[in-house]
Amino acid sequence: MSIYNKTGSTIDAEVNYWGGTPQTSWFSGSVDFSPYESSSNGAGPTWKTLNNPYATGVELYENGQYEDALAELKAALLQDTESEKASSAVFKMAKSALKLNRLASEESFLKKLLSSPNSEVQHMSRVWLAYLYAMQCQIEEAEKIALQALEGTRTQRAELLSLVSYYITLGDQQTAERIARILQEKHKDDYLEYDLEVALATKLEFPKGLAKSSSEIAKTLVCKSYTNPFNPSTMIQFDLPENKAVTLQIVDILGRLVHTLVDEEMVAGGHSIQWNGKNSTGNDVSAGAYFARIKTCNEINTIKLLLVR
């Protein structure tokens, strides 16, 4: 007997006619014999089909019908996120939206899925939200989402590794290394160092125009400081080729935020911002190495500053 299943559903079979313990070698194909299902007539094989609520949407996705797949999978997920295949449905739903250039439109739906009782659905929703925020240059939001994963779990490990690659893609090596240190503190498995090496060397291909290479960054965001080393203050200077939203932060050697000096839209041209060696509460910081991190969308540059007292 051969069984072929092209429906996307799982077929369970129970043999109640021949007697003996069911053996998978009796069939060509993959058959789940458990749990057994009784038959009212007491003879012959009985069958049941377990319904997969996402089967139609998955089939549409695999056929490249992303518009219909997106609608079908969303409708199914609104009804049920507890099924075994729900996380796969979330992945294909979000991938359909990405292929339609509409992932940003699904942000609120993905956030809603974070409240699902299914931990795998929560994980897949965080994965796509973090990717979306990284794509949009909201890398701090991507980090917040990734850090929501349960402490010490494999899902946290996977999400933080992705976050390392997002920071590398956006040109922020220092913060990528900070996330790598978090991973090393929380996950000590045999393969972590190899996985970190790969993540630290991986630049993802975000949709065109959203991510730039380091050489492109150097051409568009020119930064320097005067004086350096300094006491009590230094001037951080940068040139913008066009009007841009700019964030200028001072961080310490561990990547911890010390002070935000700028967080606003700025006009094209040269700018000079003074840092007086104080933190966000107005207190003097200790002598040592700090970094001025200047960010625009997908453009990040850092200047090492040496404060002497």
C-alpha cells in the first residue's frame, strides 16, 4: 500500500484489521500510527485527516501567490496561533509581505502575535520585527525586541546572533561586539565561538538603498574631533551631504550610553557639537576612552575620544 499526501495536512493511519503491532515498513510513505483511532465497524483500516488551518495559505505562498498567501495566512493566524505549524505560518506570512514590499504594514500584526501563548510564534514574530527595525535603521528597537527572548534559551541565542549581523550590516562593529559579549556571558555551548565568528563577518542584503557599505558611509558622513585627547571639552565635527535625522551619542568602552548630544533632523552642511565630559545627569565622567557615535539612517561613524583629567 502506498500513501501520497499532497494536501499539506497530516494523515494519521491506524490498522485494526490485520492484528499485531503496526509497522512503518508496511507502508511506502510517512504514516503516524499514534494515537490510534477506533473503528465502529471493527474491521478494515480506518483513517483520519488532521486539519492544518494554514495549508491553503502555505500552498499559495509556495506557488508564488504572495498577495493571496498574505491574506490567507493572516486570517488563519487570527483564528489560531496554537497549532504546531503556526510559527511556520508566521514566517511565510511575513516573507510574503517582504516580497510585496509591505513588511512595514504588518508591524502591528506582528506585535499582536507577540501575545500568543505559543512561544514559537512569539519567537518568529520577534525575528521579523527585529529584521524590520534593522531594515528601517531603528536598530535600538531591533535590540529591544531581541532582548525580549527568554533568558538563556536557544531562541535568545538565535535572535542575538541575528542582531550581531544587523549591527555589522549597518557598520557598527563596536555594538556588534557588545552583543557578542552578552552572548558569551549567557550561552557557553561548544559552537558559540564559531557562530559568533560567522555573525561578525556577515553583512546582510537589506532591500536596496537601506544599507550602505563602509566605503559609501565614509564618502557621505565625514567626522572628526578637536581637540583629542581633551580636558575639559572637545568639539565633534561632521558634514552632512543632505538634510538628515542625526543621532550623536557618547558611549563608553563597553558600549553603554553616557550622553545623547543630538537627536534631531539637521540640515546639510558642516556641524560642530561640543561635549564637556559630562554624562546625561550633568556629572563629570571619569578619565578614559569614550566614543562619539554619529548615526543617520544606515550611516554610522565613530570617533574615539580620550578624556584626561
